Amino acid sequence: MRLGSGTFAACCVVIEVLGVALFLRGFFPAPVCSFSETEHQTETPAPEPSAGGISNWTELPPPLFRKVVIMLIDALRDDFVFGSKGVKFMPYTTYLVEKGSSHTFVAEAKPPTVTMPRIKALMTGSLPGFIDVVRNLNSPTLLEDNVITRAKAAGKRIIFYGDETWVKLFPKHFVEYDGTTSFFVSDYTEVDYNVTRHLDKVLNRQDWDVLILHYLGLDHIGHVSGPHSPLLGRKLSEMDSVLMKIHSSLLSEERETLLPNLLVLCGDHGMSEAGGHGASSVEEVNTALILISSAFERKPGDVRHPKHIQQTDLAATLSIGLGLPIPKSSIGSLIFPVVEGKPMREQLRFLHLNTVQLSKLLQENVPSYEKEPGFEQFKVSERLHGNWIRLYLEESNSEVLSNLGSKVRRQYLEALRTLSLSLSRQVAQYDIYSMAVGAVLVLEVLALLLPSVPQALTGKAELDVPLLSPASSLLFYLLLLALAALHVTVCTSTDSPCYLCSLPWLTAGGVLVLVSTLLCVVVSALAELLASGKHLRKNLLPSNSGWSGLDLLLLLGTVGHALSLGASSFIEQEHQTWYFLVNTLCLALCHETYRHCFLGHDCAPQRCPHAGEELDGVTAAPQAKSAGPDVWELDRASKHPSPLEALRGPERWMVLASPWVILTCCRLLRSLNQTGVQWAHRPDLGHWLTSSDHKAELSVLAAVSLIMIFVLVQKRCSLASKVAMAFGLLGIYCYRVAIGNLLFPWQQNNKDISKGITEARFVYVFVLGVLFTGTKDLLKSQIPAADFAVKTMGLWEIHSGFVLLVALLLRPHRLPVLVLGLAIQAVMARYVWTPLRHDAAQVTAMHYWFGQAFFYFQGNSNNIATVDISAGFVGLDAYAEVPAVLLTTLATYMGPVLWASHLLNFLTSEASRPAPETQGCGTLYLCTKLTSTSMGGVEVSTGFWSKKARDGSPWGGWPSAVRPLAPGGFYLLSTLQTATAEPWHPQREALFPQLQAS
């Protein structure tokens, strides 16, 4: 059956999406949640257990606190309070921790450590889901049972000031609120002032029960300057004074009331050493939690060291403290020191309510809940509790009652710990069956796609797909029968939830038919391909052609990288794969260069430029400046001297030394920024440069880097673009001085720090000027009589505009990455690709490799915490979503984008190659499709969890929230299609020159 390439591609995409969705559904199972629909107002709490008697306590316990104030400081890492910074900058908080009426904890936050999932965990007690990372950008209303909704239903009056995420999650829940934008990270003063300015008024009022304050300034300082910024100490001191004001006001109120008040100081997540958050490093998951109340009296000499708890425990504790039912989906345990001073009966009542809630949640989410150790411990605890109640009602005050009460308490605490752990592990229960079916679908599409590429590249772009063969194939029916038997076996024997087994039989049968059909089609296509293998080899390949060592390296390296993404460890340390590949590529280029230079013309490539051709890889041949592709084909066919024979003197030595120069640059780049998941915290040259003691050295390095950027990109620009580039780079230095990153030569210390909005916008003007000039030249080149050099100049000026914009967005210590990247591009274009006459496919693959490597050279990793959010707000005085997203994306994917832009310039300017844009596009398509199709689902899914998930931490490392592959690859595909003179219609004659002759 013949299908058009568009129809075939659309079918492949649909099936691939289905396969990836099935895989992700198996890898990210449904979160642990309660399915009960009982309304809060009519819900009856579990009665107190009794053995042979009737308990008179069937209602919820009364509140423990009159008022609750939650002071949430965004990115409050535990050592900011309990470490040296806390002692130095937070004296009042340190006094409360060491000698005051407080309980201190290190609360562990489960990844993703971003704000919205952490607020959700604090208020619901449930674990976050993967989709919450996306929802963090625009938080929807929280429908899950939570403390805020329970409090409002109970008539509590709640006031909120701070991060507007709360207002989005809990609309119409607050009697008064004032939200602030959380994404404008350049602001770390006004965003907190807008919270504090309400305190004097609200603390003197009596018309509220819960006050929530969410301060963002500390988090913004981390994003902009890192955890060791001098601004951090000032912000901590400001927070300490706010805490003292709140605590003093609450203490003065308690003199007139019977119930004490509770002040909660906590953080939603921590802060990495780079200043970001989102992953699972110790600095990101460990947050400070301090519970302050006059009810927590401390005896002299009572030293309370911070204990480790789960962040989800706060929801159950706040519910008990406010006299509310615990949220149904909470997996947290009551923080026992809060009720430790209460009578034994109240302690056991609180623990019983918590264990009942967790046991119900376990029953709803685990089919074999009765076999769980936590459930068995709960039943034992409840039975012992009933015995204790019987003795208590008999008014027995003997030592037996006290000892039994202590035993029941220990049993409850152990049951709580086990139940909570069992529920947490449910998130790490993989649905292996759904994952396997999804992976098979994706791999079948890949196996069907690769043999079809030669047909898709023909002029008619039609494919002969054997879709009718499965209907008459015995193999199809045998496979379908075997898969149906496997489906029945899996669904009837497994104890864990399975998504495919929960589907209707008709839907599940359709999936099995699709798997069987695709497998038969793949087998038929491969059999047909093998049967005509000799004919294809005879017609597609010239008699003297063959795979070179470089071709094999590029192919095996790309395929090997794709296969490596099936393991989470390789995803966490993917930078090591690309570092190894580019280093190996440099050695291979060195071998090829020496072989061509010293073994003579016999080993030279088959396609060579004429002796008069300029050797700059991004400059067109003089003879072809006004010629079209047909003339280039004639030149290519008629002139074949070796390019290396035309080189003499220094240029010949530069060709020989260029691979070693590139290798040296790559080694320097590795030392500049540590990356990865396991070793990103280790000191590197970037940490040394960004410390406050080396600002002068950083200033010199930044100035030299900006000068080198101008030297490397100005050569092919027009005079107007050169002037704009010079002023733009000067403006970049002034911007960094304005925000305090750099110094002018006449400055000793820069104390006048601003946001640099004027300086940044000054640079934006010149960026737009350069882009406008390049676009104008590119439009001129569309005129038939226009000089071909106008087109190449226009494309290069657009490339230069992107370079100028990236230089503005990059932090000063990362400017050498941009410089060395431009230098490597220039060296390879002039002394590698042009003299050795690599074809467009090889050049494209090399650009792809270096683009991926530079993603990691700039300090990125498969870790959401390495995304530099501050780049999205350069030059903005207010939050604007679209510019912020675009700027952040460009700064993050600087490497792939600039190498894609350079590839477009290089292929367009090459006048002696057959259809270079077409070959480059086809090669890049295969590279990206091989990686994204074969392992896309595996990479995305396994990338978010590391091996820690198998140890009971369901969110593990969370390393792969950022992937360089798709943005770099598909950006390049789109630019190659839109910027070339003709649309992308790959011809068989371009990639398979001998096929037409056959």
C-alpha cells in the first residue's frame, strides 16, 4: 500500500505519542489519593477505640492553639538558620532555637523542589506529581483535600500576604489577601516590603485565626547571586526582625487568652550551591522548620537539637493544632513533640486519628493492604489502645496504666512511621506492563521508520508500506493470541495497580492489535529490504565508496548516546558522554588530518575545492558569489585538486594543530563549570570567579571575553553592525557593573547596586539593530539579481545578533564559554571542514555533537535546578511571561542554538557542495529522530527519577527536567527549512547520487 511521506510521518507521530504516553503512565503512576466523596461538614471522626466498654469521646479534639501564624520564607535552607549564617544574621531566631519555647526540625522536601508542589505538600500532606512542575508556572485551583479548605469550612478566618501562588491555589479562601509576583526574580526588596507593610495593622486586629506570610526575597537573591551573596545576610537579618515582631505581638496577646498561639517558621524548599532549586541535592531538600509557642516550655538545660522529619508531616500537625480533620490524602505523621505535653489520653487520641486516616488511605490505594506491616501494626495498636481506654474508664491510676499507655504510644508511632513509608513507596511502584507495551510501540515505529528513509527522500516522497500483509499473515494471528494470553495472565496475577488492565477489554484489545500489526509490518519491510539488499548496494553506493572511520564514529556515537539514555545513571551524568564523544571526535580529526597530510593525495577526500577557493568555511567561493547551485555542481564535477596541497606555511601547520587546539579548549571548558547530578557541588573555576574576593579578576576576564567576542564575529558584518556590536558589548559590561557583578577599572568596590534596567535596554536596542540589518540583507538576497554574498552576510549578522543577546544573558563567569565556542567554530570552519572537505552530513553531525556538549559546558545539567531563571528578567522592570520564557530558554539552550545558527551559515555559504542544506537537514533529522524516538520516552521519564527511587525515595534525583536535544535539534530543523532559498524537499539525487543512474 503506497502512502505519502506526510501521511506516513503523521501516523508514526500518532503511534509514537501513544507509546510514550503509555510508558509515562507506567513510569509515573497515579498519585496516592483518597477517593472518598464525603463532605467535610458531615464527616464523622473515628471514635475512640474501646475494649468491652463505651468511650465517651466521639468528637474531634478541641484546638490546641488560638491563632496560627505561618511565616514561610522561600528557599530557607536549613543551614541558613541552624548554621553559621543563622548565628550571625538571625540572633533572635537563634535564641529561640537554643533557649526559647520552640521545637526545631529539618524538614525534608521531596522533589520537585519548586514552590507550587511544596505549598501543595505543606497543606495537603501528599507527595507532588511530575505534572506539578508544569503547573508551577500557572497554578490551578487545588481541589485536593487540604488544611486551608478544612479551616475555611470550620469557620476559621484566614489572611494571606505574599506569593500569589497561594491565591491561585486557594481562591475565595482568604478573607483578606495581597499577592505578589513570584517569577520576577530581580526584585528582592519590594516583593518582601509588600508583605511586611501589612503586619503592624493586622497584628493589632482580632478578626483572624490564621495568618500566612510568604516571603520571596531570599529565593530571588539566590537565583540572581547565589547562596553566598552579601545580599543574603541582609535579607536574613530582615527576616529575623520580622519574626521578632510577630512573636512579640503573639506573646502580648496570650496574656488575655487561655489558649496559646503558634508561630511556624518554615521554608518551602532549599537552595543549591548555584542558587537554584528543583532537584534533590541535600541543599535543596533540607529546609528549616521551627514551631514556636509558649506551650512548648523548656526546662533549664534542655537542649533540643533539630530532628529530621518529612515536610508532609506539617499538614497533619496543623490540622490537629487547629482542631480540624486531617486531609484525606495526607501521608504525613503527626509531629509528636507538639502534643508531648498533653495528657496521655489526648496524646493517644491524636495518634489514633492519624493512624486511622493513614490506614484508610492505604486501603484505597493498595489492593493487598492487609499484608502491609503498617496495617498490622495499626490493628495491634488499636487493640492495645482499647485495653488502655477500658482501664482508664475504670479510673485506674496505677503504674500499669502508665506503662501500658507508653507502650501504646510507641506502637502508634511505629505504625505511623511504617504506614507513611508504605504510602510513600506507592509513588515508586512502576507499572512495568504499561511501560513495556509503550516501549515496544515506540521501538516498532523506529524500526519501521529507519528502512523507509531512502524512499521518503525521493522526489515523489511516497512509501510502499505493507499494511495489508498482517491480515493474511499467520504470524499476526499467532502474535495476537500470544499477547492476549500474556495480557490475561498479567492482569489476573498481579497485585499492584496496572493501567492497561484497568482499561476496557475492547480498548486493551485494540492496543494489542496495533502492536501485532506493527510488528508484522516491520518484519515484512525488513524482509523486503534484505531481499533487495544486493541491488540496493549496487545502485546506491559507488564502487569506490565506503564508510570512513569518521562516518562510523559519528554514527556509532549518536546511536550509542541514544542507547545510553535507557539508564538513569547515564542521564544523570550525560555530560560525561558528550565530553567523551567530542574528545574522541577531536582525536579522530587529528588522525584524519595527519593521514591526509603525510600520506598524500591518494588518501584525500573525493570532493575537493579548487585551489583558488577561500579557506574560511563560512565564506562562499569567489566564482560562485553570483552563481546558483547548477554552477556549483559544474565546478564540483570539473575541479578536484587536493585542498591540503594548496596550503603552505603557517596555514598548513594550523590545519595540523587545529584538533589539538579544539581539544585544549574543551578541557578548559570542563574546568570552568562543574555539572551533572552527583558532582555539581564540587568547587570549580566558576565558583572561584564568582566569590566576592575575586571580583577584580572576574572583571578582567569579562572585559577580555567581550573584546574577543567582537573580534570573532565582526569580520563578516557590515560597518553598521560592527558599530552596533561594539556599543552593545560595551553596554553589557556596564550592565554587569550596574548590578554589582563587575567593577570599572577606577572602582575599588561597587556599592551603588541597581537592577541595570537602563543599561540592559540599551543593549537590547543594539541587538535589534543587528538583527534588523541582517534581516534586511536576507530579504535583499531574495531578489534574483542580488549578489549571493548579501545572503551570507545577512545570515551571519543574524547569527551575530544572537551572540550579542546571549552575551547579555550569560553570567560574567560564563562568557569564556561563549568565546571558546565561537573560537572552536572559527577554527573548525577554516582549518577542518573546508580543507578536509567533509560533506554536509558529517558537518551537521559534528555541529549536533558540539551543540550538545556546549549545553553542559555552560554549567547546565539534566536538572531543573541549573536553569538560570534570572536571565529571563534582564532589562525587565515587571513580570512579563512571554519575554521571560523566551529569554530563559535562549540562555539555557545557548549552546545548541548558536551551533545550529552557525551550521545554517556554514551550509548556506558552501558553494561547492551538492544540496548542502538538504543533506544537513536530512542528517540532523536522523540524529534527532533516532535519539528522541528510540529513547525519548525512556529518557524523559527515567530522567526525572534516579536510582534513589529504588531505595524508597520516590522522587530520587529528579535530574532530567531540562533536555537539550529537542530544542536544539528542532530549532535547527526549522531554521534550515525556512532560511534556505528553496523549501525542504530532500531529493534522492542529493543523498544517493548513483540511484538515479540505476
